[in-house]
Amino acid sequence: MTERKPPGVDFESWVDKQIREAETRGEFERLPGAGKPLPADVDSTYDELWWVKRKMAREGLSVLPPALALRKEAEDALLAAYAAPSEQAVRKIIGEINDKIRDMMFKPPPGPPLGKKPYDVEDVVRQWRERRADR
């Protein structure tokens, strides 16, 4: 336990003495992060959600703006449609993603523009048939 600063002793010299004695006892050896550079964000302005951002980075999570997330979802849906077992499944997958794309098209964008338009269901079904015929 740290002792109290004696009266009449300069605060700075008392602190220096405490640090020097702790170093002599080896209390600063093998501390986590010893010998490593300071984090890059040490000079940045205070962010209330710093701990959330660090946890997300540590866990490998990321959050995309809604338009970019939908763009990725649309590409995944197209691939899923091409791999679908039936024409009905293709129509269902493309219909659902088209509804989401149309919904996003008619709202003001919350982030970068979507850059996607609804898929032509008949064109996707035609490509699905061609891919199945090639197997």
C-alpha cells in the first residue's frame, strides 16, 4: 500500500522517491505492454464510444453503412439465386432483395449511394437455367 506523503516534503520529490523505490523493487518489470509502442489513437480527441470501437476491432467486427451493407447483401443474394435448387427459389430470393433495393432507392441515402438497381428477375432466371444446363 502506498504510504501518505509526509508533511513538509515537496510533492514532486515524494512521488519521484515512490517511483524510484518501486523500480528498485522491480514492480515495473513484465507489465503488460512493456516495450511496446503506445496505441496510435493516444493523441486523438476523446470519443465516448472508444471502448466499443476497440472491442469491435479486437473481435474483428465491422459495421457498414446501410447502403454498402445492402450492396453486399444484393451480391450475395445473386450468388444464392444462381445456386438455388429451383426456379421458385430463384424468384423468391431475387424478389426479396429487389424489395429491399427499391425501398433503399426511394429513401434519402443514410450513407454513400447504393449504386444498385433491382435485378431483372427473368434475366436472372435465364442465367440460372444456363448455369444449370452447363453442369
